Amino acid sequence: RMKLSARRHASAGYYNNRGTVMARHGDRRTAIAAYRDALALKPDYVEAHNNLGDALREEGDYIAAMESCARALELRPDYAQAWNNLGNALKDHGSYEAAMKSYVKALRFAPDYAEVHNNLGNLFEKQDQLDAAIASYRRAIALQPADAAMHNNLGNVYLHLGQLEEAAACYQRAVEIEPRLLQAQSNLGDVLTKLDRPEEGLACAQRVLALDPNFPEGHL
């Protein structure tokens, strides 16, 4: 019996890993099916519940996502990643106050979790608490300085505040880190144009269009 149990758990690990690979390739439906296969074999598989919750959220099934994350947290109350994913599902569902509580819980167990600080910044930004958003994004960047998307997010807040030079610096850093981050390239071009630097702005637009001719923000 113990050998059979071990094989079942090993098989559950296979399906969980398969789900993770499929999710990374954007095949969320296959990923969801794989996570569910893992849980059929091992119902108390904490990571699979958490991964399923994140995949369900990305599919727009926020209620089911919350349920999966909540199950992971029943099994492991100090699971910071599950608190973060629960916060993401609540945020996408429009339940901002509950999302805030989930992110705070995540940081209680993992204070240096850069992704949570970034998600808090996004939540503050959605609620027009822009000073708090800047502080959260800066904290995320301090912890994970090579994340281009975080620099882009901070630039968006500065742009909203009309602080164009600060926004341009953030977007510039983002594209230095990841030149193929098209939204940052487009944002940089837009801000440079507003700063009366049209040739540099046009160069950004041309880079965007060269990478993706159908990119919706590629035309400045």
C-alpha cells in the first residue's frame, strides 16, 4: 500500500508539473485539467490547489480561483504565494478591500515578496492612491530590480501624475532591461513625444512596429 501511495503521489507531481508547463505556454485549459488530475490523485496537494487557483483566475473564473486558493490556505495557512494568488483573484473580481487583506497576509509571511509589493502597487493605483502605489512599486523594484514590468508600472503612475521626466526614466529602464516589452517601448515613445522629443518618440514607435506590426499602441 505504501508503494502504491508513493506512486500515486509521484503521478500527482507529474500532473502538477505538466500543468505548470502548460500554463507558462498559455494553454490554461490544459493546465487546469492537469492540476485537477493531480488533485484527483492527491487531494491534499497544496501546490496544486494554489496553481489551479492561479490558472482559474487567468481564465476569468474568479470564484473558483478563490475557492482553490482558500483550500490551499486551509492546508497551509502560512503559504504566502497562495495569499498572493487569492489577493489577485479578489482584485480581479473587484473586491479590493479583501484583496488588500490577502496581500498584507502574504507579506506577513514573506516580507520581501517582490511580486506582492508590485500587486499592492497595482491595487493602490486602481484606487487612485498614487503615493502608496509609488511606494509599493519602489519597494518591489528594490527587491527585484531587473523586472522590467515593475519599472513600467511605476512609470505609469508618474505619467498619471504628470511627472513626465520621472515616467520617461522608468520606461527607459524597463526597455533597457527588456527591449521586447512592447508596452514599455510604446509608453516611452509617447512620453518622449510629450516632452517635445519627437524624433526619439518616433524611434520608439518604429521599434514597436518592427517587433509587432499589429501592436495596438504602436502608432504615436
